[in-house]
Amino acid sequence: MIVCKSPAEIERMRAANMLVADVLAELAAMVAPGVSTLDLDQEAERLVRARGAEPAFKGYRGYPATLCASVNEQVVHGIPSTRGLVAGDIVSLDMGVKLNDFYGDSAITVPVGTVSEDVLRLLRITQEALEHGIAQARVGARVSDIGHAIQQHVEANGFSVVREFVGHGIGASLHEEPQIANYGAPGHGPRLAAGMVLAIEPMVNVGRPGVKVLSDGWTAVTRDGSLSAHFEHTVAVTHEGPLVLTQRTPASAPAR
């Protein structure tokens, strides 16, 4: 069942999602050669709890950390470790929180030090694909219109879309219906209605789309070892158009 939220509930969700956006901005500023993903995870938990929220991922189905930190060929669900980041790496930071009984969820991919123009292009195209998907989150559209727009932009630029992991509804639960694939033909699936809140999250590979999960049971990597990027926003469907709840603005309070 797809749960539509009232305007008041969407405003409550905005607080959780803005917290996620603020924390991710703080973490992005920390990313540098020598910093470990465990350092980032510990700071993420500190910032979340300091704002009176709970980490959404820690303990979820046994996941051990606040942050999913996926480096280079790691696609999603990378477990933070003591490994120091190296100049030229990219690291995807995916995080959720629970605040006032509602969840927020977002992801960014950050370059470490100086990276090549090809890597910057991967990040740019993935962000643009997310924007194309968000533009379809309008009353009366179909769920598959989102994934179709993402796939079209990604593949037109020579990259591939991961199939095994998808976006999702979000609200009083971290994962709700509907599932939102990042590929497929338009015009299929449930019709979008005002009050739906969707976590839209393209995962884009330089090489082929195939992935596999490592022996830790969580970390998904590209089968061909190519780089992968991941960006995610939580978006409310409204009569006025898509409302990005995790869009950080200059007026956002710092998460310290």
C-alpha cells in the first residue's frame, strides 16, 4: 500500500530530511586524503544524535553503522572502515535519520582530492540523471516515468544503470511502497498522487551494470571493477510540482 502524507506530515518530514542534508554537507567537507570512512561514520552519528535524531540505518536488518560509505567500485552499502581515503578516490555517502517519527534519506558521491575529468563527468551525469528523475515526480505521472528519464540520460552519456537496487517510498517507515527502479519503459506502475514521498536514487556505473555483494553480506560492488556513483534525494509529490525535501539551502543551519 502506498501511503500519501498530509501537508503537515510533509513538513514534519522536511525536518528529518534537512538534517540529513546538513550532515552530508558536513561530511563532504571532511572528505580528504587520509580520512577514513570510519571517521566519517563516527562524526555522522555524533551530529545526528546532537540534533535529537536517531540513525536510521544503524541496526536496520543488522547493518552495523550510521553511514553507508562506498568507495570507488563499491556501489552501495559499503561498511565504514579504518582504511584511509586516497587522492583520486570517490566515496558515496548514504545516510538516513529518524526524527519526530518520520524518516529522511539522501546520498551524495564526493571526490577525494583531485580526480580526473572522466570521474567528474561520472558524478555530473549521475546528478543530472537524478534531476531528470525528480522532474517526473508530478501528480498524474507513472512511477516508471522516473526510472525511464534516469536511464535515458545515463545511457545517452555512455554509462550504465544498476538494476539490482532501487529507490523507494519513505515516511513513517524507512522503506515504503512503491519501489522506484532507475530504468524501464515509461507509463507503467502506480500513478503518482499528491502526498507521495519518494527516495529517488540512481546508481550509475562507468562500465557494465552488473553488481555483486561481497562476503560481508552488505557491500555491493561492480562486477567489472569499474567506478560507480550514487546520488539520492527525498522528494514529495505536490500539486505545485516536485518538492525536494533534502535540498540544502544556504540558509540551512549547520549540523554542529
